[in-house]
Amino acid sequence: MKNWFLGLAKREQIFVGGGAVIVIIVLFHTLVWAPLDSGQQALAEDVARWQKSLADLKPFKGLQALQAGGNPTSPGTDSREPLVIVDQTLRARGLDRALQRSQPTTSNGIRVEFDNVAFDELVLWLGDLSSQHGMQVSAVSMSQTSQSGPGRINATFTLERS
């Protein structure tokens, strides 16, 4: 092969040498670089998919502790008064318009009365109180409201911090 290459004219040797370099570059790209690059892209897609899954699961963070009968927040993590907690969480959910009265019962308890409130939003609010602030329902009274359509109720809750 060496004798054949040396037997070529100078111009032909440059042309064959350039062609050999191009073939080596194409082979390197095809056999080495492309598989590594596609593997990196697949891993990047996997990481993005896992990050999205983790973000989707964040709302369920305290669910395991609740199912085990525990309290996801350790006692004393929220030292604010129940009245303050209830007021802030009601405003965050937009339920403050349906609030009729809120009255402290004990240092760790509060009685809250609603008129014509959306049942679904009320349940979500109670879930927030339980998972984020360690407050549990100790007594409840609910009735249908005649003022509005379906899904609206009048309710009275007594909440206690565990």
C-alpha cells in the first residue's frame, strides 16, 4: 500500500491523503461521537422527565405522613395564632367572602362559620390547614343552602391544632 501511495504523483498523493482524512473524520463522527451524543440527549430527556415528575409530586409531600396517622408538620413549627392562620389561608383561597364569623375557642382552637360557600374549595382549604399548619377538624356542622346552586353549603367548623 505504501509503495502504491508513493508511486502516485504529488497532486494525487494530496488528493488521496485529504480523502483519507475526511473518511477518518466521518468514521469518528459516525462510530464514536454520534452514539455518545444521542446517549447524552436521552439522559437529558430522562432528567427533564424526572424533574417534571418531582414537581408534579410536590403537592403530595405530606400525604404519606397523613395516611400513617401522623402529622406532617412537627408540633410548634407554626407558632402563629389559629385566628391568624385561618385568616391568611382563607384569603389565599378566596374564601374570606363567605366567612361569617371566626372566634377563638381555646389557645389552639378556633370556630369558623361560612355562609353559601363552595364545598370543593372548602375541602381544599381544610386540606391546606391540615398538611401545612397541623390543624384538624374537631367538630363540623354542614347544611345545604337555598340561596345558590348545587355545590354550595353553609358550614361551621371547630378546628384544633394538634
